[in-house]
Amino acid sequence: MKRDNYEVLGVERNAGEQEIKKAYRKLARQYHPDVNPGDKGAEEKFKEVTEAYDVLSDPEKRARYDQFGHADPSQGGFGDAGGFGDIFDMFFGGGGGQRRGGPQRGSDLRYSMSLSFEEAVFGVEKEIQIPRDETCTDCQGSGAAPGTHPTTCSQCHGSGQVKVTQRTPFGQIQTARTCPTCQGEGRTVSSPCSSCHGQGKVRKVKTIKISIPQGSEDGLNLRLSGDGEAGAKGGPPGDLYIILQVKPHKFFEREGNDVYCEVPITFIQAALGAEIDVPTLDGVVKMKVPEGTQTSTVFRLKGHGIPYRRGSGRGDQHVRAVLTTPTKLNEKQKKLLREFGEVTSEQQQMGKKSLFEKFKENLRDAMG
């Protein structure tokens, strides 16, 4: 049995769109195949959270899921117990009595596409190959050899079902079952098409060009209408869903349309101020570090974040300055630092009140 989608993402059933997205991002980053190479368990977890997010991030799919759970009838099934026809069979021994001879929509297809961080940020054109069923061009989907046509089934007279009367302790019950002669199609093919062997469809590999929009994010679901499996008996084709899987970046971390990073600065740069090189998505830029900068100070580079997928403009880049401590000092360097310490107060060195000073102040206050 499949786990509840809300349980998979660890959110309440009344969770909002942003809460669901945040939970998915956290789990996807944790179980992403690139972060856990060769870990089959993590790979299965990643697939599970991606599938749950695919349903709960789509308002229409979520509404159906809230009503039917995994037993969504629009997906052609009823949970893990099979379709409605299977339940009917359990009680009455018949098929659902539905004729399958009319036009049927083709199945939807899913394709997981892996993208680099930069490809998702700036957009990219991709070519993929999709194996799928396509309408047979020789018989135009009829299943009959060229020059011939399917004929109406002589047993069910085109209805696709036959009526069967059964004796039960409650009396006679009449049920409808799938016609055994035409298998519910309502027609038979005496001369099957040699290309598709009477199926009306052939298996082919289709090359499709896909335009990934700028600003795309991990888990984004792109729908290509009509690029799924071919329909049957003149029915429309299904759709193709492209699920984007964006690889984590080694330097940047994304939150919405903003990016975050850390850059090291030296004690000298922090104390005296400096202009340093900072990597951005657009290349290296100069950033001013003011005099007296403390470690973990965050600077903003406006407009250097992720382009908006809809409309113009971009997010920002947030740069956290991390003070680095020099190592392997020679004697001259150590002497200079000692001299600096002798002429500099603790408060000057700390840049603000030390923890010890705060402790002493709190102690004096407590003692009155």
C-alpha cells in the first residue's frame, strides 16, 4: 500500500502551498541521487517524495486526492484493490459491463529530467527520446488490414457485453459481462493489419524538443499536451509530464528566487575594509567590505539572484562574510600580533562587548 502523500512530505492536510514546497525541497535535497550516489533506498525515497509533491502541488490533483486518496478513479484504478470492475467481479462475477469499443484517451507519460543548477536558472533547450505508442499509419488505428474494415461482433451486436442470468439464494440475478468474443470491443477484425498486428498502435521512439524556462526549480512539472501515448479507436492522445530534477550547486543555495553563499575574508580585510571578488551566477563581481566588518555579516547583491519564471526581474544574492583565522604564523608575525594585542583593548578586538564582560554585567545586576 502507498503511504499517504501528506505523511510522505511530513505536512498537515491543511498545509499551504509554500509549506508543501518547503517540505519537498528539504526532503528532495536530503534524498537526491546526486547527494546519495548508489544508495537505492535514498533513490526510492526521492521518487516517493517527488510523486507526493507532484500531486499536492497541483490544486486539481490535490482536490481529487483529498476526495479519493490513491483510489482516484480518473487514473483508472481503485487503490491497490484494482479497478471498479474488479470490485464488481468480487461480488457478482461479472466485468463492469462497460463497453471498451468507443474512443479512448491515450495514457499520460512521465519523464524525469536532470538539470544542472545553471540550466534551471537560465533556461535551456533539451532533446529527449520518448518510447511511446503511436497510431498505426497503415490502418489509421482501426487494427484492420488496408482495404478491410472491422465488423460488428455477432455475439454482443456491438455492445461489448453479454447478459448472464445466475441463480442465487436471493433468486435470479442478471449481470452484464464482457463479451468473450470481442473482449468488450464491440467489433472483430477478421484480417488484422500486418504492421500493428490488429492493435491499431505501434511502438516508436519519438524525439521531442523541450524548452526549459528560466527560473525553473527542482520538482517543477511541465505538461506537454498531446505528447503522451496514442489514443485508441480515434481517441485523443495523452499528455507528457516532464518532472525537473535540479542538481544541488557546490557554492550557491537557492531559496525562492534568491541565492545564498559564503565567502571567506581575512582579519585585515575585515578590520581595514577591502574590495573583494565574489562569484555570482553572472561571473565574478567586486563587493565592498566596510571597515570593521564582523564575521557572519550578510551583504546583498541586488539583482544577482534567480530570474523570475514569469515576468521580468531577478532575485538577489546574499553573501555571508566568514572571517578566517591565519595559521602557521612565523615569529615576526606572532610578535606583531602580540604588540597589536598590547595596544588594543579587548572591546576593540572583539568589535563589541565580550561574552565575559556581558557575564560580569549580568552578575552585578543579579546581585543588586
